[in-house]
Amino acid sequence: MTGSRKLLIVEDDEAFARTLRRSFERRGYLVEVAASHEELAVLLERFRPGFAVVDLKLGGASGLLCVQTLRAIDADMRIVVLTGFASIATAVEAIKLGASYYLAKPSNTDDIEAAFDREGGDPDAPLASRPSTIKTVEWEHIHQTLVEADFNISEAARRLGMHRRTLARKLEKRQLR
């Protein structure tokens, strides 16, 4: 099997990872799964994928470190960041670190495979027809602070000037899983 059909999934949700794995294997990919950055590092010693799907939030850690590690291994690897915590801030950071594309959950295998094939941006992408709401602006600010605090909720809450439990409740309400 060629390296171009090897896929690495970095996902801490076992059921979702298993579903993705089966779906991609049916499409002819050789698939390996890691649940953390540590598992990724060990796996990369024996497995060199051409494609990767990386969850943005891996337990309490950021999947952005995984994107950076994968990009350092292979500059041509097609990396898609998949997240239930979509925000402009994390999308920008993921692309800066080398992700090819950024998808919000729920996304399926068709969406991910289409993202692997995308080259460059789309100048004809539709512009938002409505302005951002206060809630959206708040969420993007919270998410940017989380990124800056490396997804440490206590540190992010301190930087935002709110109680840690208040921030945790806000994050639970915004989950898309």
C-alpha cells in the first residue's frame, strides 16, 4: 500500500475514532489511531501517513501540537483538523501550524475526504450574510483565550476574569458532540 493511502486519526473519543477508522478502511485507506500526542509520537516511529485527521481537543490537551508534529514529519501531509469547538481563532492557528483544512463536527468521511483534496482557498466562498452576535463574539474571545492558555481551563478563566466553574459551564453548553 502506498503512503498516499495511509491515514492517521488522532482522536480521544474511542467510538468516533472506531467509526472513522472503519469508514476510511472501506475506502481503501490503511488506518492507524492515536488518542493523544504521546501516542502519536510513538506511532510515528513506525507509521508514516500521507493523511491525518486531528481532533482539536484531546482530553485537556490541544490537538494543535499534533498538527505541528505531523507537519514537521512531512510538509506534504494532508492534515484536517476536526472539532466540536469551532472558532475563528483556532481555525487560524490550525492553518498557521500546517493543517490543510478545518472542519466543525459533525462531519462525515465524505467531508473529510473532500477536505483532503482541496488545494488553496476558494475566492468564491460565500461571505457571512449576517453580523456576528454578542454570543459569537464572546465565544470567539473565550476560544482565543483557551488557545493562548494551551486549553488550560483554570488559566483561561483567570485571564478572562471569571470563575473556573463558570467557564467550564459555558464550554459544556457549546459542545457540538
